[in-house]
Amino acid sequence: MPRKRKGADLSRSTSKARKLRNSRSEGTEEQIQQQNTDARVRMTRLHQEEPEDTRDERNEVRRLEQRQSRRFTVNRRRTNDQQRQQVHRAFISDSFLRLAFQYEPDIEYYAHSKVVIGAMDKECPHCHALKFKMSQLGCVARQEKCNYLKLKHHLNH
């Protein structure tokens, strides 16, 4: 079996973390409180022994990292909001061209006045095609039939 590489286990189940968890679970409440106070004392000593310029430098680096992280998060939110607004504007406008390919789950499509979601239960009297309840019946079929009759009449004469 190959040796385990150093730093290969980056999860929380490292041997050191397991030992700490086991020792904390086996200890009494007083022992855990004592360990916590000892850790606090050690950290305050370390901070007192640390030179002020290195502490300031460390804090400045931390501030810059936080600022950069915040800037990244804000930019990502801004682009997401802009994309959502573009889709929403396209939805509100009368143009529904290719909108189905830009589906946004946050938008309530069924609430729009131009959108009809329902059964196709009306039948065209000319071509017997099924249509939605709100659509005009037979307009396309009637136009094609009229054009066909005109063409047929024109060819016969």
C-alpha cells in the first residue's frame, strides 16, 4: 500500500482533528472550559509578543483580502441581477422571440397577460386544428382556403 502524502487529506477528518474531537468528547465540562481558557491565554500572549508592525501588516493583508472577496461577491451579484433584469425586460416587452430558451425560474410567466397556459380545446371549423381558448378560430386556415380558391378560380379561367 502506498504511503499517504503529506497534506493529501484536506478535509476535517485529519488525524489531529479526530484526536482533538475524541479528547473533547471524553473530557468533563470543567476540563473543556480549562482548555478553552488556556487557549485564550496562549493567544493573548502570542498577540502581545508579536511586534506591532507585523500585526498591522497581517491585519492590512486580511483587510485587503476581505475587500477583494467582497468586491468579487458584489460583482457576481451585480451580473446575476443584470441578467435577471434583461430577461425580465424581454418578458415584459411584447417580443417573446426565443424567450423559451432563456427560462428564468424566478419569473412568473403565467401571470403575464400575453401568456396563455391551458388546454387546446377549441377546434377550427375549416381545418379542424385544435387551438387555445383565447386564439381566433380559423383565421389562418380561412386565408389559405381563400387563396387556394382564388388560385383555383384563376387557373380555370
